[in-house]
Amino acid sequence: MKRADDFKERRVHLANLSDQELYDRFWELAGKIVDPLLELGKNNTTPSVERSVLLRMGFSSLEAKPLVDGAMDRNLMRKGVGHIVYRVAKDKNLSIREAGLSMIDGKYWDHALEVFGKDKAEATV
């Protein structure tokens, strides 16, 4: 199967552009391609991503799992588990590690629900 050579026809709208204009056009189009991916990244997360964030905050994988599970049980994943732990630590004047370990033990989830505007009736815990 031979492909029809239509390069000259497809490039007509670009033929009169300077190198700088072509460069600018390329990055404009690249931005349009990437924008939806960035939007998805801002508005969506996964347990794997959240565990990874917690690992970088100093928690072990065994500690990260119950924190992520706790956020999922309370429909708080969209807020970011690392953000939740950070906010609890800040509000309760604790280190991040102390706040996370306390949350693993079941403490401060009510505070997290209050801070992030979640109605307690919606939580599944």
C-alpha cells in the first residue's frame, strides 16, 4: 500500500511562516495537546499517586496505605492525602509525621472532614 504524497497540499497554510512563527505555532499546538492532560492531573488522583506523595513526605509504604484508605473511605481523595495530612499537622500544631501516625490511629479525621468541607453524613466510615 503506497501512501499518497500530499505534503505540499498539507503545508500550504504554513508555507509563508517564518522560522520564529513556525516555532511559536509548534509550541502553541503542543500546549493545546498537553492542557487536557494537565487538567486531568490537577483534578484527578489515584491511590498509587497519593501513596507516592506520602512516601516522599517520610511515611513508609505500610503507613501510607491506611492513610490513603482512610481518605478514600471518607471521599477525600480529591483533596490529596498529603495535603490532608499537612493541613491536620498545621492546624493541630503537630509534625507531619505525628499527624499522619495519629490519623492512622483514627484521630483527626473529623477535623479533616470539617476543613475540607465534607459533610460527615457522606462519609462511609
